[in-house]
Amino acid sequence: MIASATLSPGTLETVYSKLSFSKQTTFLLNLGNQRHNITQIVCRLPAAARSFDSLDFLLAPAFRGEPLERAIVYVKTRESAMRLWLSLSSKVPKEYILRLGFCHAVREDRDKRRVVRLFMEGEIDIVVATDSMGMGMDIPRCPITVQFMVPDSISDYTQHFGRGGRNGDPSISVLLVEPSVYQMIKKRKPTIKQSASESSQNAASLMIKQEEVDPVINLKRKHAEIMRNIRHKIIL
């Protein structure tokens, strides 16, 4: 038996090939990725997306003298993980600094294991992480997951928000989208200095398209003519 939370069609074909599985003798059960206990929220980041101010809501309990909500904030690069951790640490009261941690692939394995262990034991409340704290992590109590900026793939996003609510309790998944994602890509206008070869290619393609269209027009005309003859005979 093989189990996976995110098994794309391409990866599934690789599994069939590498393990010499036959599609005729295997059974695929796809339960989907819908987690009814996770509420997904999408928010647009302001223009200055890298200021990290949009994540201040995670620190609000600290300014009321209350415990921080447990959360994992996913970023795309280790540089962003370090910068965000430093930004959050500079904003909270001193007694809360040790309640924040970060995890990325370049950290030593000993340090990464320590951060994960402290988070699971409740000694750390907020972890800023890259994919190094994604796939394979079974954290029983994590009510908030945040994806800062759109990830590289749907699979990555599914893995990230899937870290929350694994004990069945209600969880919130927040996707913070950078403004550039909403911008439409404009088609490039042709320049005046278009080469003669490009012009001839365009003309040739138009001739080909016209040749492809003409038979269709002729067929329609013939069909219309036949129908007129049939109606004429019926009237007579």
C-alpha cells in the first residue's frame, strides 16, 4: 500500500513505472484534499509586500499579555525565513522572543530537529519555515498556517495548509498573495521594424488559414443549396 496527501498524475505515473505496478492489478483510492475543519482565507498583500506588516496579527496576543496562538508561517526562501523571524522578534516583548523560531534547509539537522521538537512540545508558538517543515510533518495541534506569498505549486500549498488541524480541531489557513499575481500580462505590440521574413511568414500562415476555411465555406454553401432544392421539390 502507498499513501500520499498530494499525489499528482505525473508522480503517480512515476510510481507505476519505478515500482513496476500494473494499472490493471492495482486499486487507486483518491479521497481528495478537502479538509472540512480547515477554513481557507485569501488576502491580498499591500504594495510593500516584503515589509511583513501583514503578519502582525499573529503577534496581537503578546501585546495583551496573552499566550501566542500556535502557527506555522511558510515562506519561499531561507532568506525570507530569516528576515521574517528577525522582524517578528523585533516587535514582540522580550519575554516572547524565545517563543518564536525558524526552520530552513540550510540549518543543521540538530537545530531543525530542536525547533520542531520545541514546537510540538509547546515551547515555541510560531515557526517561520520553508518546505523543510512541510511534507512528512505530523504536528497534532496547529490552529493557524500562513503561506506568505504564492507558493511555486498547488502541491506545495496543499502540503503547507495540511499541517494545520491534524487533530481534527478547527484550523485557519491564510494565503497572503502578492500584488503582482493580480496583474494581467499584456500582449506585446508588434514593432514597426518587423523583418521581411516575419511578414512573409505571417502572410503564408494567413494563406494556409484561408485554404483551411474555404472548404468549410464551400461545404456550407453546397449544403444550403441542397436544402433549397429539397424544399422546392416538396413545395412542388
